[in-house]
Amino acid sequence: AQRVTQPEKLLSVFKGAPVELKCNYSYSGSPELFWYVQYSRQRLQLLLRHISRESIKGFTADLNKGETSFHLKKPFAQEEDSAMYYCALISSASKIIFGSGTRLSIRP
Amino acid sequence: NAGVTQTPKFQVLKTGQSMTLQCAQDMNHEYMSWYRQDPGMGLRLIHYSVGAGITDQGEVPNGYNVSRSTTEDFPLRLLSAAPSQTSVYFCASTRTGDGYTFGSGTRLTVV
């Protein structure tokens, strides 16, 4: 079964601390994985895709096929990082499967 | 280039009323989808379309209809609104190899 799991509903860290948002997936083929971010009452925005291996707003994510994970990391959290983060997988039929989301709260 | 445009932004319906949520994209994307976002549930797929004239059901299709007569438009119809359909609805589109582009959402309340 195709599934994306984000085990933490809420993650609260202090400003300046490292952040890791966990994402595990279950998919039989070669997945396309993404992270989306939703700031309060705004539209969902694409943050990262695994194929581009980029760093956006200081965030990075590495696909680990052995552990079937795609964790989102940032070395030093900033207050403006507070948002809802969704890990997502796009199947070969271009259906997108979302995790349930993790709310990241950065404490000053 | 407006991206994905959803209207209306807010709507209040009475139980039993019908309405259509509009979604349009100007990026010539072949794939379009509708999601609902509920607290603690993340995003759930309602219906999707892989091209004009082709639609299919997602995870939670009951109570909703869609059609895709053109590449640009993908309206979502609520046939007889129920309080359980109170949610935030997002339309999204993509083409092969890209991530999805999302609309700004429609906040629907059914009383």
C-alpha cells in the first residue's frame, strides 16, 4: 500500500535549535517525494523535492531508500519557520499522497 | 500567469443546499485534484483528473461530483451539503515531473 507517515503531530523547538521533521513512506516503485509548507491561513507551497536536492530557506531533505525516509532538516530554527509541514509522495499515476502533517512551533 | 485560482474564498451553506467550487489553472497542467483539509486529518483526496474528459475518485468522494470539460477548469460540486462537509478545500494541479501547485483554498461552513 502507498502511504506517507509523519509520526509527530506537533514539534516544538527553541529558536536556534536544530529541527528534524520525520517522514517515512511506503511505495513499491521509485517514489517522487516532496515537502510542502503551509503558513497560517495561506496556501500550501512546495518547499522541497527530492530530485532537485536543493536547500530552500535553510531546509534540506535526503531520500534514504534503505530506511524509506525523507526527513526534513534545518540546523538552526527561526521563528518564521513556524508552520504546518506536509510530506508527500507522487505516484506513477501522478496521484499525490500526503502525510497527516506536522505542526512546527518555534519558541523564542 | 495566475497559477491555480479558486473561488469563492469563503462560503456558508445551509444543509441540503448545493454549490460549485471553482478551480482554474493557466499552466496547461494535465493533472488536477481536489483535497479537503480537516484538523488532525491532513489533506485527503476527493477527486482527481489526469486530463480533459477523465476523472476518478479519490479517498473521500461521497457527496461530491467533478467534471473536466477543459484542461483549465476542474469544478467541484456539492450536491446536497452536509455539516460533515465543513472543511477547507484545496484545488491543485501539476504536470508530469513537477510538484503540485495549490490554490489558496475555499473555507466552507455548512450549518
